Amino acid sequence: MMNVQGKRGRPRNVETHKSILSASYDLLLEEGFKAVTVDKIAERAKVSKATIYKWWPNKAAVIMEGFLNAASARLPVPDTGSTFQDILIHATSLTRFLTSREGNIIKELIGEGQLDSNLAMEYRARFFQPRRLQAKELFEKGIQRGDLKENLDVELGIDLVYGPIFYRLLVTGDQLDDSYMRDLVTNAFEGIRST
């Protein structure tokens, strides 16, 4: 019998699952990724390590799921009827999250991911790819509305808007605020909007 995660075996107990995710997230905030262990998660959640390994392949997977579970409500996908507003809201919400206490964890995970390929695979697949897919849908909707160039390279457009966020976040450390985001999206739209 297959459970909702597509793995064989008994389905996850919802309360136990929540307890493990909550424990992993709390420990991540308290101690940072490097200090969190499956032993600590199991102890905090009052479960066995075997239970955790039955549902997740490694520490990175359970921590990323706990982190994303807590973060997903803070990153809504807007639908205002205006492509400019939708992309501005989406990019600004992401920036606000990335510069929050919880979002600072992403910087730590990216740094750790340079040495831990499992972690890098997890945060790319579970955090960045879904955000990029959301942005792609906003851009494609903008093309359909006639707000953006019909022949726009959507992937390049996404890089144009979202790339500078990560450049400032990870490289320069320059200010990332709502004013910068408005300027960034306004300038990006000069090149991608339909004429």
C-alpha cells in the first residue's frame, strides 16, 4: 500500500509528523543547520530516530520540510489583475521573507549546501524551484494579458527580476527593502513589458 508520500509502508501519523517538523524547525532557529542532528530532532519530538528515517532520507530533507512548512504561508502568489503589481508583490514578499529572522536560515542553508550536496538538492528542489515556478506562472500570465512582450524569454525575465535579490542577499549585503524592490521591478519592466 502506498502512502501520500509515495513510499511503501504505513501512512504517517499526522500528529507525529507535525511534531517532527515543528521540532526540526525550532531547532533550526535555535541552533542553526550544522548543530541540528536527527538525534536532537527525535528527542525534541519524542519519537525514535527510526521513525524519522522511515519518512525522510536524511537530516537535510526533514529540516527543509519543517522550514518550508513554516514558511509557505508567508509567500502567497498574488493575482491583482496587474502583471507589474503581481510580480512586485511576489518579489517583495520573497525579499521580506529572505531578510527576516526565518529567512536568514536560507543564507545558512545555501552556505552549507556548498559542502553538502544533499542539502543543496533539497533547498533547490523544495524552496527555490517552487518559487521560480510561481514567478514563471506570473510572467506567462503577463504575456497572455499582453502586459509583457509576446516573445519574452521568461526564464531570462525571471533572472532579471529575482537575480539581483540574491546578489544583494549573498554577495554585496546591500539594502533589500520595499523601495529597492519597486525600483528593481520598475526598471526590469522597462525591458520586458509590451510596447
